[in-house]
Amino acid sequence: MSKNKNTKSISDLIVEFFKKNPNKEMDHGPVVDWVETKYLKLYNKKPRDTWRGIRKLHQEGFLIKVKKGIYKYDPKYVHKRELEDFTNEQKKQIFERDNYKCVVCGLGIKDGVELQIDHIKPKDFGGKATIENGQTLCAQHNFRKKNYKQTETGKKMFIRLYEAAKVIGDTETMQFCAEILEVFEKNNVNDHIEWKK
């Protein structure tokens, strides 16, 4: 949340909305609309990633996730959860323990791959920044791990491609994207990202 009392961050506005609507199960649509309207009036521009802000407040323990895309604020059950990052010293110890190689594929810096330190149990789900909960992954395997749970980037990319094809009348590309986006919808993957056909 913002520290300057004269400004309001996206997070501040989301908190304000939920505090005005305690114990109500709220779909993301009205929340995003309200926050974007307020933000536009304050700063004369649209906010970025309002939905991500809602998810972050859930991850931090401010909101309760009722089901996919539905959150509620219950003042009795708010608990602050700090998301822990590894220190530089911890990263060094994990790299050394894993011999500077990805624990999945065994490739390392000598093979020309970028190495990253990953939370085995994700920090969003309460994973601690401890040596035992850390592992070395190459950028590719870290990306794959995240995307098995977070496929938002892919869905957004196909929506953008669909919209671009629509503008120029490329029905073949539109059909291709539509088939992929229908798989997202059929399996209720990232329903909070709207695809307007």
C-alpha cells in the first residue's frame, strides 16, 4: 500500500473497495471496474494489473479466495502473511549445494544457461525462504514450473493475437486463436481474463 497519504495505489483502492463491502463474495469484474474508475479520476490514466493486485492481497492474507475469480474480505479473518525472498547469501549457498546446475536438467552456466533460485513450495502458498525450500533451476525449467500453475501470459498472448487478426480480417488466425482460447474456457483456466469474441 502507498505510504504517501495524498496518493492511492491500486492496492489501496482494492482495499478500500473490499472494506466498503465486507463479508460479500465479490466477482473480480465489479472490483476491477470500480478500482479502474477511481484510479482514472485520480490520475487520468488506467491502472495496470488490477486483477494481479487482488490476487496479491489474497496471497498476503487480506482477502479470502472463495472460488476461482471470487474473493471476499472478512475483517475477522485477515492475517498478514509476509512473502519471503531469498537473501544473496542463501542464494549462494543453494547454488553451491546444487553445484551450480539445474536440479531438473543438470545444465549450468558452463552450458550457457541462466540459473535461478526457486522456492520448492512457492512463496505464494506459504513457502519459506530457507535453504531447504530452495533449489537451483535453469530459466527454462523455472518458467515451466511457474506456467504449469500460471498460464495467464499464454491466454493474454492469444487474446492479443486474436484481436490483431480481427482488425485486419485474418479469419484463419482468428479461428486458430479461438480454438486455443476455447480450450482455456472449457477447462476454466484463468477465467478472470476475459476474452471478448
